[in-house]
Amino acid sequence: MPVKALISIKAPSGPTADTAGVTQPLHISECADPAAQPVEIVERKGLGHPDTICDALAEELSCALSAHYRERFGFVLHHNVDKVLLWGGASRPAFGGGEVLAPIEIFLAGRATREFKGAVVPIEEIAVETARAWLRQHLRHLDPGRHVKIHSLIRPGSADLVDLFLRQQKSGVWLANDTSIGVGYAPATALESLVLAAERELNLPFIKRRHPVLGEDVKVMGVRRDEDVELTISCAMIDRYIGQLDDYVAGTNEVTAIASGVAEGISSRPPTIAVNAADDLLRGSIYLTVTGTSAEAGDDGEAGRGNRANGLITPHRPMTMESVAGKNPITHVGKLYNVAARQIAAQVLREVPGLTAVECYLVSRIGRPVREPQIVQLRLAGEAARSGDALRPALDRIVSEGLAALDGLWRQLLAREITLY
């Protein structure tokens, strides 16, 4: 669709802004409603998937460093610890319980301020202990001491980026430390809601207590053809709870039942569900694990390869390749803009009647105030999308409010109020 209009949005004023008079180009145009398209594809890599583990460890390390910096120095220092690699181990699962033969190895890499005004920051200790704590809390049959080796490969940041980060302390204006893209959309389609809800339900603590055979490594692929929905679910099964093949089949049936129950409140019709589709029961080839994650033997992982900031992989939607988890929550627009774009899209949908879908795109420019994106684009679907000038005051206000809210996102991120994977 052609661009319909340009709106100049004044940068939000406030005690931390020195941008009075600066304008932001806001482009608005129409887009298609994804829920009305004949085909839709949605994927989620669950809590115990190797890629999601890497995202989680990156974000937990950023939060831990931020907390340490604030406690020690009074504010968050420069860091970006968004490079995490998981090298899968080796295992021998067996009915009744197998063994891990070689440990998983996790490499935490990135940049962080190691010293400030003569005080040394214990980066390695924070990195290793934070990773062990997350693994211990979320993967109940993985022993971080025996089954995992953690390597801290974090080095100091480049002098120019550290200086850019510290400049905000003098100016009171947070400056973008990257030129990056953030995207977001609203609302979630029924398929997106189903895929996300199914994985989360399967990994709820009470589900694990009720069905201990189910591991944490759950992946859900959803495909919709018109109104027909198919879910392909991969769920690692834990061998110590399986004495024979019938026990394994019972476990996969439990997965089907749980996902079907989730779908009842979301889908217009029951989905077709396939669990562990690669199994060959006659040959005894099944998805059996010792620890509940394929990272023990079958798969490697890397931060940024899995879910986007909304917890999903949605190829029919706007996405960015940005690795969000682990970036600093103060000035890294690769993190902040992906959160803000989603919030702005949701706010537009709530406040502007007659819209069925909203997409928001934000682009930063390194060295410029975080609240001054280089460009903002809104793409709209629905009858109101054709209203043109009538939408301008509302969109002007909503975008301005969304940009102003960037100043407070770091508090929500450090409080784990916003999930990024």
C-alpha cells in the first residue's frame, strides 16, 4: 500500500529530555489483516529449548549486572551480554532412567564494564552463578553442577560505546548505543494465542507435578489453512518416569489432551494435534531424555535464533533479526524499541475504533536520544485505516506517549514484568 501521510510528532518533553522542537517523521499506511489471510504459520520454542535457554541466560545476566551496578554505583553501567552459545552434551537415556555422558557447555559472551572509578566488578562470578540459578529453577532434572559447564567470555566494552553510555549521566538524556530496528503488532491472532498458551500450559509447575514425565523442552508449530488448524508439538519425555513403551505413549497422549484443553477456549474448532511426530514406535525410536531437554544430546542453542520479543516466531508478521535478550535496558534500542513498538501498536488498537490490526516500526540512530527515533511507521488495517487526517491527532498523541514511556521501561525489564523470549 502507498504511504498515505507524514505526521510530525514533537519529541516528548520532560525532566530528562532536551529535545524541545525536534520532530519525528511518522509514516502511516494500510496493511492486511493477518487473521483474514488464508494461511498462517506460528512457532514457539519453549522454556527448555536450547535457543530459549540461551535467551533466558542472556537476559538474566543483564538483569543481574544491572542490579549489581545500581547497588554498587547508583546507576546501570554499559553492558551488552547478548551473545550466548549452548554446545549440547551427550547422554544415554533408558527406560527407568539413563545417564548424561558428557555435560552441556554454555558460553556467555558479550561486553560489560569491569571496573568503574577503581572498583572491580566480579563479572565471572555473577555470570556463572546467575546461569546456574536459572537452570536450577527452570529445568528440574538438570543438575547445573554435574550436567553443565559454564564459561564466561565477557570482555570490556569499546571505549567509544562506554563513553556514549556515560554521556547520559552528564546530559540527562539517554542516547541510543546502536542503529537498530524495533517492530511490534497487535492484536495477536487466535493461532498466535493458541501456540503461546499451549507451550506455557505444558510448562506450568502444576502440570509438571501432575505429569512428571513431561520435560521442559517443548516446541509448538501451528499452521492454519482457512479455519483448519494443525499443531505439531515436540515434547521431551523424561526417562526415569517411563518403564515401558506404553508409559511413553501415555505421556504423549497427556500432551495432546492438555493442548486440546487450551484450544477449547481459543480456537473456533478443535485443532489436529501431532505429538513427537518423528517417533517410530515399532522400532522403539522415541523422544526420550534424561534431563527433559534436547540440549543434553540432540541439539545446540544460540541467543537470538528463537522466539522474538513477543515470545513467538511469526513469519507472516513483521519481525526483526535483532537478538533482544541480554542487551542493556537503558540505551540499547535493539531491546527497547521492540518492546515499545508492541506497546504502541496495542495502544493504537485500544484507542482508535474501527481498526482490526496495527503494526509499528521504529528505527534508531546511534548517538541520538533514545526518545528520538529516526522514523516511526504505523501500518493499519480496518475501516478506520482509510480515515486519513481524522486519525492524526490520536496517533500523534499515542506515539508521543509511547516514546516518553521509554524512560521507564528499564524498571519493568529489571523487575521481569516484561518477558522477551
